[in-house]
Amino acid sequence: MLFSSKEKGQGLVEYALILVLVAIVVIAALLILGPMIGNVFSKINSSLSTS
């Protein structure tokens, strides 16, 4: 066998850590950019309803 079961488990842990890091970055970006995106949609909605 090329990899032992211990090495496969280590690879899975590394992938899980990368996934958690990406999730934290996405959540932080949404927390920072969320209000700005909400304002843009509110402006679009109000301009569509007035026309």
C-alpha cells in the first residue's frame, strides 16, 4: 500500500482544517459586507417600486 491508514486520517484532518478556515473567511466576509449588500438591494427594491 502507498499510504497507511494513519496517513489517510492525517490527510482528512488537513482537509477539514482547510474547510474550517475557508468557512471562517466566508463568514467574516459576509459579516463585513452584509450590510452594504443589503443596502444595495434595498435601493434597487425602492427604485423598482417607485417606477
